[in-house]
Amino acid sequence: MKKRAVKSIIYFMVAIFLLAIPTNVGAAVTNLETHFDDTNYKNTFIKFKTGSDNYSDVIEIEFKAKGDMTGSIPTQTNVIRPQHLKLYDENSGKDIKIKGVESSFDSGSNPPARILLQIDAGEINQNTTYAIKNESALVNLGLSVVMTSIENEELSVTFNKRASEGGGSGNAGGAEDRDKEDDATVDESVNTDLEVIKFTGLNSEKVTAQIDQVKRVITFVTEDKDTPGVSMSIPDSIFRNINNVDELVVSVPVGEIHIPINAIEEKERNIRIEIQKAPSTVIEEVQKTNNNLQVVSEPVKIKVKGLKSDSYLTYKIPVQGQETKYSTGVLYEDTGNIRHIPTRFVKDNGRTYALLKRKGNSTYFIVNDEKEFNDTANHWAEEEIKLLASKRIINGMTEATFAPQEQVTRAQFATMLVNALALEWGGTKTNFVDVEESAWYANAVATAVEAGLVRGYEDNTFRPNAPIVRQEMAVMITNALMVADKSISLKDDEFSHKIKHFNDQEQISNWARKSVAIAVDEGIISGMPNGEFAPSAKADRAQSVVMIRRSLQALNFID
């Protein structure tokens, strides 16, 4: 048996609805032109001209696809609604109300695909050209998923009178009332631009697809409590005609994945998504070595394939309880350790959710582990140190001490940035002659170099134990903003203006001037009390913590 590749979204609409109308339908209707556009669904249309026949009551325009199915498609009934299509007079532009739509798709039936439009005959004039246009990417989305393949496509069309039921023009055999019942799943009071369609075909899971045309988001939702997770593939055909969407969301009871459309590989937009509840043994293993750790969410396993490697995704996980000030998302490593993930918290319908930002796949959950040091009491940065330590972004010099007034080294600050951004660990090997693979910072420095956070000196050294100076911090911080896809608002001619108020601005090195201007503009670094920037001044550990927190706030990675 022959098999044809899965059709594109728009091709399926063509096969069922938009191919040339045969000439054997008599004088009632004559095909004039058909056109489909595989880049913009709204440019797809069919034009036809009515004949001299007179009709009363209700007219049916019925399209039937006939052919041999080379695969199976899930049965779908009435997934198309009147608002998904537009019928209008080609000359006057007057819209013709579609009273009802019937549609069915079933590989086991004959025909396997059928669409029927119901219209008041009084709306249709003789010898007039009309056009039907597709108004919804959602229609294409649903049809592309339910259709697998069809061979030897044929299309038959009828244009016939249908007697109204219940007197007058009626309601097209109850189609209008049925459509209102289907629309009950749409909360019009929340957003009239939200379209909802139910379909199957994604790993045999029942899924609801929603397109919010205001927020420009397409959401795949399953609310089956017995199947709290989902594993699914989304083929290229789904993306081909949703140019009005910026974000794709997969939502299940255990959490959500938010994927920017521009994060999807452009050549082959076939992505695989898995979001499932992870085994509880994960939590048990972690708590063996973290006695005071409070876990406040279910562990969630998330895997996404088919994306650009440098893209941050957002994971939304429900949290138990309301107090989240010292809570954070963490990822579970194969070694049994856990690492900080950039996390914010939001409330939605009375429930608290964590929004995690991450590049990469892992198992995630939310923890609360309030941390304090003996030597930070009454220190001006006490709260910032406690906050970032509790969120596992920074570590103390010992379990009990932080040493806030000690100078921070280049290796320490690089490690703080790698932890803050939750970058994937690289190896331990670098080209620096003074970074031994056995050094405690070797992994962090190698990761920072690979990500583009840091560079060494011209003599091929990194000088890991040298105190970091303020202009070096500004460069590393600005690099971190770029790695995290931060949009920089400063224009090229504005950099000098941002630093000209510093008394010592001429002492800022040329290689650091742009970075200093960005860090100042973002509110991450400010000047000294005497009006200087002090580019060569050494920073202490407390100052570095404050700058890390401000950087995360600028990225919207922390509350």
C-alpha cells in the first residue's frame, strides 16, 4: 500500500475544502478560482459563482473528499465552527452569515472527510461571485493533526436547498444550536479572541488546542487527572501556518512548558516534548544528604528535543503553600546533587506557581531551605546574602561563615554567575595555563568560558585567585545578560552619555566602557559616594552578591 507523507496544514484544507470545484454540479454553482498559501492561512480562498436557480429556506454547500486512506485518522466530528470561515460577496464585500457547519473526518467512513456549510437562501443572489476564506490557524492546526494521508483525492460539491425545521428559515437542522453547545468550552468573558478546538492524535492523548490571538500563544492542554503528564510530538505542519503566534505552551496537571516560537529549529520544526511526574525516590535521595531541605512541589521530569541549544525555556510548576521568599526551583543531577534554577513565583486563581528558567532537560522541583551565616548579622547586605544563599546561588566560605568583607576573586565571581544562570556544566579543561583541572573552580571557569561570560588575559592566564575589579565585574555581568537573551535598550550613541557623569570616567578602560554603561543603565552597578566609578577598585563578597541579585532581577530571573 502506498503511503504519502503527512500533509502540511494548508494542504489538508486544500484536499477537503479548497480544491477546484468540479463542473458536474450543474447551473447552481460554477468554480472560478482556488488558491492556497502555505505561509499564511488567511491568503487561502475559493471563489464560486451562483447560477440562475432560485432557492428558498436553507442552502447547503457540501464538500466531500473521496479516496483511499493509506493510514488511520482519529474520528473527529464538528471541529470546524462558523467563526473559523468567512463567506462574502466578492463584488460588494458583504459578509454572508454561515448558520451552521457540519464536519467529519474518519478514515473508516465514506467519504473520509466532509464539510457542509448551511446558509439562509435569502443571503445568496443569482449570478453572483462569492468567496470563502479560512479565518483560523486553529482549523488548520486541528485538521493537520487528525489527517494522516489520503491517496487519489477527489472532491465532489453539492449546492442544494435544505428545508428548514420548525418553520421559517429555522436553524439549519439544529446546527446552530449544536454549535452554541460546542462553544460552551470557550470563556468569552475572559477573552473573545480565544479559540478552542479538541482533537486527538498526539500520542493518543486527548488534548485541547487553544490559540489566544491577543497574547499570541498556542496552548496544548490535557486536564485528564488520571494521566497527569504527556509525551508528544508536534510536527512541522503545525507550525507552518501559525505566524500570528509567538509562544507554544504544553500544559498538564503537574506543570507547563513555555517555548518561544523563535527557539524552535527553523529547518525541521519537529519537536518532541515530555512532561511527567518523576518518581518520588528522587526526593528521598536528595533528602538523605540535605536534612533541613523542605520540598514544596512534586518532582517533574521535563525533556524537549528539537530546539536551539541556546534558548531559555520557562517551566511552570504548582507549589504547595504560599510562602516562597526563600524558595527556589532546583534541578536533580545524575550525581544525586541539586542545583539552583532561576525562579520567580506568581499567584494564579489563588494558587502559587513557580516559573523556572532553564536551558536544558532535567527533573525539577521546588525547595525551601532558609540559610543564615554567623558573620552577616546586622551587615548592610545581610538580607541579600541570606536570600541568595537560601536559593543556592552562593555558598559560604564555611557552613557557618560567609566572610562578606573579603575581596571576591575572579574564580569566585565566575562561579557565582554560572550558578545564577544555571548553565549546563562543561568539562574542567581550559586553555589557561594557571587553571588546573583539579582546582575547585575549574568546572565553573570552563563553563563560563564556553558560555562567553569570561575571557582570559593576553598571556593565556585567567588569574583565578586575583581579586576582581569593578570594571571586570561590569564586563562579566553584561556578558551574562547577553547569554540570558536580555534586550539591551541603549543605542550606540548613548553609551558615552551614561558614564560621562562619573568624575573618573576617563579612567574606565576602552574594553569596559560599553559594559559599564549597560550595567549602570540596568541599575546593577552605581557610582561611589564621591562621584567616581572607581573602575580599578576591588569588590568584596557582599558587593558581589548585591550585583548578582540585581542582575537576576534585570533578567526577570528572580523576584
